[in-house]
Amino acid sequence: MTNKYNKRYAKQKGNRMDKASKRENTISDQKRQGIARIIPPYAVIPLLSCLAWNCIVYWGTQVLCANRPHYDFSTPFDLALPFQSWWILIYVSSFVFWPLCYVMTAKYNSKEFLFRFVTADLLSRTICGVFFIVLPTTNARPQFEIDGFCDALLALIYHVDMPYDLFPSIHCLVSLMCWLGIYRCHEVKFEVKAAVLAYALLICASTQFTKQHYIVDVAGGLLTALLAFALGMRTNWYRPVQHIFERVNQRVWRDMGETHER
């Protein structure tokens, strides 16, 4: 009698566990489907990691090099270029332009391409970090009176974004990465690709007219993007990166289901 009861209890317990597991999987699947309407779920954590690594490199190197001498790479071209504060509108619009392009890159390309792209992006910031530490740079910003919204916005940017970590230009680097990612999207129309390239070039120009960067910073950012992208596309360096993120994704989605159950 006792054995029969134990077997029945074990069977009931197993059925409950199976049902709980199915509910957990269903919840995770629903969340994935909701996110998948915007971006492939497997791309969320890798792209957020790119953002995190960008912030660590940019702000971290400024702390490390705070008391070191900084170099000024100004050229006659930079001195001759006029200062125009209205370009700050295009400059700050990059913070909307970049995530839109990265989401499109993830959505309209293959999974392998996405991890190659992420590898290139992480590599590009690592290269920037090396330059920021080995060759810290600065520039001379113009003095101007605030007369209107654009002047006020530019003054705010000057206040929160100190003139350090200029070579290579991350603004120009990321803008070119946007186009390189969108260019490979077969489902994206040619007109959209052309518009992305045009806007990326406008952002590069904005770094000049707002005096946020020198021309050598622009060249350095573009070359860094091309180098990192080529390495990401033509090597197998993406494979360990993909392996790590796939394991993280599995753990995160499973934990999300468990949290919802509790």
C-alpha cells in the first residue's frame, strides 16, 4: 500500500513539475516573441554589452588619464573651418540614429553576421581605449555667447562632455559602423542605405563645425571602424563571442521565466 502511494505521489509530483516547466517555457517564449517584433531576442544582450563597453572605455580612460599631459592635433584646416553652433542638432541626433541603425542591423541580417558585427564593435572600442591611454588628446574649444537654443545646447554638451578621448572619434566610428551594418541588409531598400550613409557623413561633419573634434580624429575614427569591421567579417574571432553570449542568453531567458513564476 505504501509503495503504491509513493509511486502515485511521485507521478503527481512529476506531472506538476512538467506543467511548471511548460508554463516557464511558455512565458519565456511569449517574452521572446514580444521582443522579436522589434529585435531578435538573441541580439539584445550583445548590443547592450556594446553600449556598456563603449561607456567603460570612454569614461574609464578619462579617469585613468586625468593627470597626464594631453596632445593637441589641430591643423590649418581645423583653424580655418568656421564654428557653427546649429550643427549641434545633428550631433546630438546621433544618439537616436545609432540605436535605430544597430537594431536594424540585428533585425535584417543573419545571426552569424550580428555576432561578427558585435565582435567588430567591441574590438573597435578596445582599439579606441588603447589610443586614449597611449595617446591622450584634447582640443581648444571656442568661446561664444549663448544666443538661442543651439548655443545653449552646445554649451551644455561642452559642460558634460569634456574635450578628452578625441582620437579616434567615436562619433565618426559608430556612424560608419551604422552604415556598414545597414549596407549588408538585403531587405533594406537602397534609398534607406543611401540615407543612412548621408546622415552618417553629416554626423562626421557636425563634429567639425561644433569643434568637438579635429579632422585627424575623424580620419582615425573612420579607419578604426573599417579595420575592426574587416577583422570581424574575415576572421573567426566572433565564435567565442557568440558562444559566450549564447550561454548568457540561455541563462537570462530561463531566469526571467523563473522570476515570473515566483
